[in-house]
Amino acid sequence: MSDTSPVKPQRRALLQSAAGLAMAGLAADAAAAAALPAPPPGKPGDFDFLAGRWTISHRRLKKTGTDDWDVFKGEATCWTILAGVGSVEELRIPERGFSGMGLRLLDAEKKVWSDFWVSGKSGVLTTPGMNGGFEKGVGTFMAEEKDANDKPILVRGVWDRITPTSCRWHQAGSSDGGETWVADWFMDWTKA
């Protein structure tokens, strides 16, 4: 006996459509994961340059697609811990009543650094953190995240221009699997 009611074909079409959307979402997630390069091997002490007291000049993009930047000052105190397999940063932005903590840990077995963040307002550790390492004096860290519209993006944080008295951290996002990047935050660090 066959069912010829219009409900079955509509339900079948709906299920096929939902399955197609699910597969497209999985393909997008797989493409984003494939875009994450394997980081260079990390070693204890990679973040030793960050130990000390710092003043920081921030420049953060107010809205993607514009050239409207928010410029403000901050400060940080950083420590190397656990014989160089960890680094702790206490970031403060006094004029905005903001504080947070960066925690960087080296998985000694995998030789990969993970970079986590805790806002002083929430006290919640971000997970997953950004993973990466240093090569030729530049530390590159990447993570898969969601944008404001809940779409998958790649986020890249880079430590560069490292000297005994200064360094820079900057961040960019990519919504096309790493083909193009939009820089949205620069932090110029100077030893206090």
C-alpha cells in the first residue's frame, strides 16, 4: 500500500533540505579546520620576553568594514611560570575599569602553546584557546571561533617586533578559511 498524501513528499523534501544544510555546515567546519596550519614546535621559555611590567597602546577596530579605530592606553604585568612552560599576563585598562588575564601554557608532549583569556568581569576561561608557536621570532596563534552572526571564522593572534624593551601583538579574523584577513586589534607594548 502506498501513501500518496502530499505530506510525505513535503516531509521528505524538508528532511533532504535539512540534511543538505547540515552537510554544508560540516563541510564549512571541515574547511575551517583544514585552514589551521600545524604550528611550529614550541619550547619552554618562548614567552620569557613578556616577563615584566609594560605600558600598552591599543588600537581596536570599532566595526568591521570601517576605518574607525578606538585608541586607548593600558598596562600589564607578566610572569614566566613553571620553568618557562607557562606565562601569565595581568592586563589593566584603568581609564575603562577593565582587567583581564592571559594564560599561555605549553603542552610539553605535543610542543604546542595554547593561549587562553579570562575577563575580570566574568572570571571565565575562554575555551578553546588559540594554539600556536614561534618561528623566526614571530609567534602565530590561531583558533576557530564564531562571529557575531554565529558563523565560523578563523582568528589569528601574532606576537612580533620582539625586542628586549618592546613587542607587538595584533589580531585578525578570516571568514573565508584564511584566504583573506581583516586586522581588528593592535597592541604596541613598551617595557615600563
